Amino acid sequence: MAGFFPEKGESGEEYPPPLIFRNARVSTLDPARPAASVLGTLAGRLLYVGDDPLEAERETRARLKAGRFPSLKEIESVDLKGLSVLPGLIDSHAHVLHEGARLSQLDLGGLSYGDALAAIAAKARDLEPSAWLRGRGWDQNLYPGRRFPGKSDLDRVAPSNPALLDRIDKHSLWVNSAALKRCGVDRGAVAPPGGEIVREPSGEPSGILVGRAMFLVLDKAPPLDGLDPARTFLSAQREALGLGLTAVADCGSRSADYFLFRELYGAGKGKIRFRTFVVADPWDEELLKDGPIPARFQGKLSLDGVKIFSDGSLGSWSAWLSEDYRDRKGRRGDHNYETAELQEMLRKAKERNLQVAIHVIGDAAASQAVAAMGAVLGKRAPERRWRLEHFQVASPAIWGAALELGLIPSIQSVGLMTDLRMAPERLGPEKLRDSYAWGRLRRAGFILVNGSDAPIESPNPFHGIYAAVTRQDLTGYPPQGFQKEDALTREEALWSYTSWPAWAMGEEANLGRLAVGKYADFIAIDRDFWDAPDADLWKIKTLLTVVGGERVSGQGF
């Protein structure tokens, strides 16, 4: 056991002082000891899991007396007052800098069309004429007719400011005439492969750019004004820790982002465990030449693999389907790569032993991705822990091929709350039947890792657990649950945020359960997780978050 407890972190920083947390109701998720009431921490890991605080103190003092930790002297005892404790929760798919940006920019999420326009007009009044107006979160499914908005109303409320507004899924942009003109997008503009310029009957751009067509504006627009990347990261980290997240997989970082993260963690500012997947296109040969970058800073920051964006989203009609969208005949979505291009990126990842996380929402995208992975892997390879992000629309035949290769579906159950009213219109009953099929995927033999896709959806993991179990939105719709046979059990929903993502990260020896020698990552919540009614799971609040034996969020403990 001594090997679990180095004196200092990899970069020489000191560990937090030893702590003994007592009077708790701990669900360890460890079959060897499912429950405990006392947790003892030392050098960032769990030294004691049991029921005797005096024994925990004796064991800690014996370690300190041995002299291996000269900087760690005092032991603090923390009374958790009967609170329920769970292993720290892991978000397996988020976009942390984008979530941090959401916290500080115009947010149109959940607004009706009229309220969205009023918010845009108010923002425009605060800006200098000709300054860019940036925002995010709009969803045409909340607007009259559930159709894409256009530039005319945007021109009316923001006539002098080029406006650039991300859809909730970040796969479409809503822009006004000033933005189109500033970026040279006119009647003669041609959408790049994998993109669409939605047009008015006259042939003029309507103000909606989908998929890769977004870059006709994004590449010419300035970066978000006034957003410091370090502050953006720290804002998102503060939110995540407060929600009970102790680790996150950032799916789609740029190479430059990784160096920012390394600087922040090197300065001791990074607290959450952070597993980075950098975008594979363009491929950064210098950063990726030696493969994964192992975890540093007391196991908190690593670069694990690459992210590939294969298609778009259902909400933007850009997820790549094998048949026409039910509500948009002639449209099957977009695919970003031909199979040979996809296989080349996968081959590079395999040669460098990098994990792969590939975005697939439509069934055609899923079929292409699984076939390409099979061609490159050549055989079952669960040890590579390659992932299928979203995996929303896929037939049982695709499930079977993915299972045979040992691939991991990375789901976002919280997104069902947004999609359950929209997906039937997009897909029709036959495709819908095999969509969001988490229960059947489990019964087929998959493990599932769960995440938020923040800022697309709420990063609150208890919202995701609630949606996985109830298959309802926060209003309780639909009353019987959406295709309820594909719900997860409460245990499975919790495992999808704990032990299963720990395995998917290659961290099963360190994370996902509370056992001696594992990282001291856990949370205390305001009610008993197992006794709470299904309908109340989303209401659970995190009162204390501990990462590596350090109290990083919460007051009064």
C-alpha cells in the first residue's frame, strides 16, 4: 500500500493535510465494502474506508510518524452530520471553455422567440454601433412553427451590429444581414462540403448557416470580446465542482487549450480532474507525436486522445441519416469525412496509442464510424477504449458491430430532455424505436459513460441521472416516460457517472469507487441518493466536493 502514497506531487507541490470524515453514510460502489461511515485521506488518496474514526486516526498517525510526510502534521476531523456520500461524479463529455463562455455571454437558452428577440435587442443597445453581438442557446423548437428563424427579425432588433448567435447544439448559426455582409456571404456563396447555407425562396441566404458553413462567418468574426480563457476555465471549473463533478473529459479541445490547461494546473489553479481530447482535424503532429500525455499534477491533467466530429445534430437537421428526415424531405444531414479520410485519422491514433472519441448522432454516421474503426482495429480491442460520442440513432446491427469491437457508447442522457419532443418529428417511428436505447444497449453488454455535452445541456449530473432513470423532462413529460423500456436503473445511472467512465479513461485503479488506495474524490449531498423518489433525483444538491483529499467546493465543512 505504501506505493499509493508519495510524499509530494509529480511537480513537487505539497498535498493537502490529512482529513478524517466521520458520521457519514457512504455508498462506496465497492463490492468488497459497499457502505461505510468514515473516510480517511492522506496524500490525495483514501487511507481508510470503514466505520471507526479512532482506527482511522491511529492509521494516519502511524503513517505520519514513519516520517514519510514531514510537511503533513495535523489531522483534521470533519463531521459530515449524517450526510450521504457518493464517489465523485465524472462528466464524460463536456466542452469546458465553451461552458465557461456561456456563463458570461448572452444566453438565449429556454427563451421563447419573442423573449429571445427582446434579449438580443437589449444586448444591442449596450454595444457600440458596428460591434459584434455574440450569443448562444437559441432553439427553434421553442419558436412558432418550430422552424429556423431568419435574418429579417434579427436585422430589426440589431440593425447596426453584426450578430452571430450559436444554436443550442453549436451546429448552426443565426446571423443577420450585417454579419453576412461583413463576411462576404451573399447569394453566390457556396456551402463547403458538410455544410448548408439555408436560403430564402429568392436564393438569398436566410441567416442560418449549418455545419461547416458556419465557418464562412466564424473564420472572419473576431474572437469573443473580453473573454479571458483562463478566467473562462476557472468559471466553468467552479460551477462543475459545485455540482458534484470531480472529473471531466473535455471533448474537442484545441492544441492551444491544452497548453493553457497545463499552465493553470502547474500554478495550482486546476482542481478538477481533467482528461483532454484534442480535435483530430487539423492533426497536431508535434503535440500528438508521442501519443497520450500521462496525468500530471497529482493525477489531475492528462491528454488522452483525439476527438473527431463526424456529423452534426438532429436539431439542426445536420446529423447524417440513412434516410430523409421525416420533417424535411430531401435532407439527410451532413457528413464531414469520406471513409478513407476517417480511416487515416483513426490509423494515426492507433499508431500513437491514442484514444478516439468520434461524434456520431445519425445512423449513417454511426455505421460509417463503426465500419472505419473495424477496418483500422482489425479485431476486438476493448483495451483501446475507443468511444462513440452520442450514439443516438443506431440500429441493432450497428450495436452488434460496435459491441464486437469493444467500443464504448458515450451518452448524454440529459439531452433527452431537450430531444424527446423534437426527435419524433425528425426521425419517424421506425428510426425512433432504436434511438436513445440505453437500456437495450446495457442488456446487449455495453458499458455506458454519461456526460452533459455542456454548454449544449446542463452540466448538472443529477439532471442526467434523473433523465436516464425517468426518461422525462423536468416537468415530468411524458408522464409514462419516453420509450421507458430503455431507462437505466438507478444503479446503472450512477455507474455511468462513476465506475464506468473511470474504466473508459483507463483510471479504474484510481477513480469511480471509494476504496483504500484510490483517489480521495467524493461528494456529500443533501439527501439519500437511494431513497429519493425518482421524480426528485434532479433536485439533489451537492453540499461538499472533495478532490484528492482537498475540499474544493462547499461551505461549513
